[in-house]
Amino acid sequence: MNDESASQGFQGYSETDAIRTQFDRTDFREHSVPLYLTSSFVFDDAEQARALFADEIPGNIYTRFSNPNNTEFIQKLCKLEGTEDGIATATGMAAMYLSMAALLKSGDHIIASRSLFGSTFQILNVIFPRFGITTSYAELTDPGSWEQLVKPNTRLLFVETPSNPALDVIDLEWLGQFAAAHKLILIVDNCFATPYLQNPARWGAHLVTHSATKFMDGQGRVVGGAIVGKQELIKEVRFFARHTGPTLSPFNAWILSKSLETLAVRMERHCSNALKLAEALSSHPEVSLVKYPFLKNHPQYAIAKKQMRHGGGVVTFEVKGGVERGRKFLNSLKMLSHTANLGDTRSIATHPASTTHSKLTDAERAAVGITPGLIRISLGLEEFNDILADIAQALQVSGS
Ligand SMILES: *Cc1c(COP(=O)(O)O)cnc(C)c1O
């Protein structure tokens, strides 16, 4: 593995890059990126076709391999993350799966943080073991627990920070050094933070994965994903993707490229609404615990401050009264949406214990930080006072 930082020379997220990254303008002189809905591309002659297939010249052949919209979206994302290369995928889960499957073989071992997105956990726990790939789980909040899990066949580290829904944070600088010391590939799911808040490649992550479905689109319209990072690893991922087919639709790539133009202003509002809500709920008598990376009582507050621009758009809190009260709270909301997504213009509330994580036992839920009355709020872009008023009235109604 090349030790040079993938992000050498990276000046940090630039709103100008998000809006002004160059694209190939056609003879129509369009101002905005055009949409290329075509499944294949025409060859000038037999020699050009041969050279394209032999990778001797760059160019599009077939949209499963590449398409101008996917390339434009991913080049912009690479600029914003400070990475060399990347690939767009049909969903966030395609990105998580591909980033690992493309680089591993039977007999390899993964170390992953325990609190992970549910489908990522299913890949590691159910799907990969069928192919002889095993995983050990380390505590995100306890860097001391990682060293003892390294085995001779360990190849890769996979983490989410901040994690969903526990909002735990790991020190990416420490993790980058740990990965380098053991010559392991470090993959970070940066979906909760987005490139605007955090750039894991700066701290030594080799690949950064995204569900673009969440804050990146941020408007609840499309599903999509991305993997960006080291060129030599992306080359492996691209080979795997080209022959297995989890390509992002060019239409969704076009949407997501436009979404990146407004990511910074949207994240500013998501995050300021989230911090205000976390502060307001901290003194609420019906709430026993509020968790938010930029609240001073968060166990990894100092680390979050070091590696994140803001604390993110998601706040969790524990409503007094357990599972029943959690369900009643959800049923009492009048404005907030009750839907299985996050990172939208509309604020969303979820109760993991009775929905996404209902199949786990209390002990299994506790291990990933999900208490019976835990409520997760994804802050939207509405007026803060309207969001707070709805949550306050639902807390009151559900308690009576
Ligand atoms: C939603 C999510 C995913 C999966 O993304 P999809 O676009 O739904 O496939 C992966 N990781 C995290 C942290 C997520 O929140």
C-alpha cells in the first residue's frame, strides 16, 4: 500500500468546487450539466473500439461501465473528499458491499465497529461467512479493544462515525495510524457526516463510502451511493462493479451532482437545527438523555470537535417511559414525518426499538446503544420553532 496521503494537497471542502467543478460542455453550450440517458456509446471505427476495450484510451463504452453523468458526479465528490478516484453505485448498500467484496477473498478477516447500519451488519454477519470471510467486532468508543482483534489474515477495517443511531464517534486520526501500523485497508462509511462535515481520507482512510440517499441528496428523491479513495483500490472496485453491475442510474447521478451544489448551505441548517434541538431537550423533564456529537456531555465531544465541522443533522434522546412511551410519542407527532429514512428537508422521527431494531433482544440492542425509549430525530430544514413545538407537544401528549 502506498503510504502517501490520498488527500495530499487537499485544502478542505470548497463550496466553489461543489458548484464550479468543470464538466465537458457540448456544442449546445449548456450552462448546467446535461443528462446523458443512453445505454451505450458509438465507436468511430473498429480501431477505436479495440483501443477502448483494451483500456488504451479513455472513453465511454456502455453505461454499466461508465457514463458521463456518473463520471461528473464522482469527480466532483472526489474533489470534495480530497480523494484520487471513485465510483458511483446504485445505492449506499451497493457501495458498502462493493468496497469490501471487491478487495477480499475467502479466508480473509475484517474488524468492524459494533454499531453499524443494519444491512452492513447483515453483509458481515450472514452473507460474507458463506464465502469464508469472517468479522470481529470492536468497540467504537474503546480504541484499546481493536489491537487484540488483529489476526494474521485480517485485511480490512470498516467503521461508521458518527454511528447510526448511537451517534458514537471514533478518533479517525488514531484509526488511520492503527490501520497504517498493521497494513490494513481502512474503510469509513461517511454517510452521516457528508464530505462537508468530515473528510476521512485526510486521516488515512483508504476508501470512503457513502449512501448518497441521505443528506447528500437531502431531498428524499433518489437512492444512490459512492466509493471514493485510493486509485489502486478503486481500480479493483471498478473491475468488480463493471462485471457485477451495481451501477448508479445516470439520472440519479445528475440529481446528485446538482444536490452537491447546495450541500454546504443545507448542512449548515440541518446542523444548526440539530444543535438547537439537542440543547433544548437537554433540560426537558420528560427526556432522560440527549446525545449529539457537539453537545459538551457527549463522551467523544473533543474528538468530534477535532474531526467534524459541525455535529451532524441527527439527534437522539431517551424519552422517559420505555418502549410504550416511545411508540406513543411517535403517534403524537403532528408535523414530523414517521418514515424509515433520514437526511431530508423534512424532519423525521424514528423509534428504533419498535421498528428497525425490533428483531434484536434488549441485550443486543443495548450493545449497539439502542435503549427502549430511544428516539432518533433527523432534523430537516423547517423553521426550528415549528420543529421544537411539535416535539414538545408530542412529549406532553404521550406522557399524559
Ligand atoms: C442508509 C445508510 C446506508 C445504506 O444506504 P442505502 O442508500 O439505503 O442503500 C448505509 N450506511 C448508513 C450509515 C446509512 O445511514
